[in-house]
Amino acid sequence: MMSSVMAFDFGTRSIGVAIGQAITGTANPLAAIKAQDGTPSWELIAQLLSQWQPSLCVVGLPLNMDGTEQPMTARARKFANRLHGRFGVAIHLQDERLTTASAKEYLFERGGFKSLGKGAVDSASACLILEDYFRQPSEPQAKA
């Protein structure tokens, strides 16, 4: 049985993070990780992985609306590959189209403009990515 699952919404300045449980299909935001040109603090990621011990990490895959790849797609794949290479965690890439827009709408409805900080939006997006993953039909867990 799968325990916790961690999700990442990759960005060049901020990486949203969420943790969830497959049994409930729900996710909760964690503090976003600052990044410099897409490079996060790997020490912070190591701490998160150690603390939560996820059985799987889901990384949002940014695609164009027509499903084609864009420059950020390759960068998100690279992040996922590094996450797997550094820590040996299983990785699943999850389509993340429209998650940022949905996260902003959700946060705005609950707190207005003051709730739309970059880190809050990124981690709310990570929650949506993870919840989308939980809702999809079962398939092999690890992809990169």
C-alpha cells in the first residue's frame, strides 16, 4: 500500500510542494522552495524527503494547451530526472495544464489578492497536480 506521495510544481524561481495520501486522494501544500534559474536547494528537498518519506514523487509536466511540449517541459523533465538520480525516489510526470490558473482562482476566492503570493500559488498548484494524479486510473507508478 502506498504511503505518502509528494508533488512538485517546477518553476525557475519557485518550486511548489505538496504532500498527500493516496488512500484519501487529497493533498496539502507545503512551503514552496526558492530556486535560482530552476536550481533548488537540494538540501531542502533532501530534508522534505527525509521528513515525509514519500513512496512516489509526482512532478508537474508543463505542456501547451494542444499537448505539445514547450521549453519548460524539458526543464521540468530535467528536474524530475535529477530528483530521481539524487535520491532514488520513484517519479511520475503529471500533466499540469491549467493548474496555476485554477490555483490562483481557488486562493483568490478564499483570501483576495493578498493570498496570491508566488509560493502560495506554486504550492496550491502542486496540490492540484497531486489530486489530478490521484484521480486518474491506475497505471505504472514510475515514469521519467
